[in-house]
Amino acid sequence: MAHKPAHLLLSLLAIAGCKKTVDTKGFEKTLAAKVADLGFTPGPVTCPSGIEGKKGATFTCKVEIEKTTYDLAVTITSVDGSNVQMDTKWAKGPAVISKKIAATAPKALAEALGTTVAVDCGTEPLLFLEAGKAKCKLTAGHTSSTLLLAFDDKLEVTGWELDPALLGRAKLEAILTPSVAEKTHPGVKIDCGPDDLITRPADGLLWCGMHDGDQDQKIRVTVTPELKVEKWEVATPP
């Protein structure tokens, strides 16, 4: 249920006047089993009774997951004899499991940024998407940023961006060192600060230290919006 609409097959119950209604009590048990399949301990699941078993009929069930109640929209898509085919989807839209995203995202982000990071997607068990995207928080040491994750129709992560944009300090120093060493001294060392992640300023200008033997100087580094080092130059900070 968290990843895409579920297609469920249920039965009809006959009532007075030969009208047939959906077996929503049985449906509640089915939904509870689906919640368990997602890795949660199912809470109460309640669906309205007396729903007529006809194509196009809709109703809403209440599903509790880890003490948070969600509305699940149900639509009857077909009726074949005593069998009813139904589609389900969360009323708030597509959703992913918060703790799974928080557990899997840091590895790819750490590889891209060159440092260990933590991802927090909130306290609710489900994370709902807006226009195919979801917001979490990325943290490394004292630095944090809003992490915006993009998903495809199968709810697989297809990309990410940070606001504000961050650069991995170690990677930045590794990129700068060969270029600076070529123009200054082979043993030069570059120091871009104590934080593992550096926020890219709006103007793209960063300051790093250049240590060449007993001489210390500052270099001004220009970083593009795509987080590429455009140029560097020895300069005095304003």
C-alpha cells in the first residue's frame, strides 16, 4: 500500500432485498495484513459497512500505523459474480516508508558528498509525496540542509537536491590540491575549514587556506551552481 495502489479481490455478502454489499470486515483483515507486510505492527483498521457491491462505488477506510491514522480511498473496479475487484490508494497521495528512505538514502549521499551523513524524514511512518517529491533533512556534524528526493511512478528514487546546496570538504580539497600544487609548490596543502560539508554561498565564492611550508595564504574559489570548481585565485578576504 505504501508504494502503489493495491488491487484486492474480495467477496460480496447478500442482504435483504437481494442487494449485495462488500464484505468490509474481511477487507479490514486484508488491510491489516498489508500493513504487516510493510513492516509495521497493524493498529485498528475500520471500514464502513453497507457498501453496495457495484462498479465505481467508493468508500474510505481508516488505517492506523504506529499510532498515526491514515485515510485509505477504496474504489470498486469490477464485480464478477460474488467477487469484487478493488483498488486502494492513500487519500493524501503516493507515499513511501519514512524509515526505509532514512535508512537507504545516506549511503548514496555519502558517496556523492564524500562524508557520512544522516537523513531524517520525520516521525510519521509514511512520507507522502508532492509532485513526485518528498522532503527530508540531511545532517553532517553542525551542517544541515533540506533534502528533496525525486521519485518515479514506481516510487523509486531517481534524483536528489539540497537546499542550500552543500559541497563535501574532502572532495573539494582533493580537487583543488593538484591544481594549486601545479602553480605553487608540490607540497602545498589545502584547508577549506573544519566542517565536513560546506554550504555554497549564493555568489558561489568560497575561501580556503593554502599552506606552503611556512607561508599561509588564502585562495578564493568560484563554485558553479552545478557545484563544479570554476576557478581559484590567491586573494585577501574582504
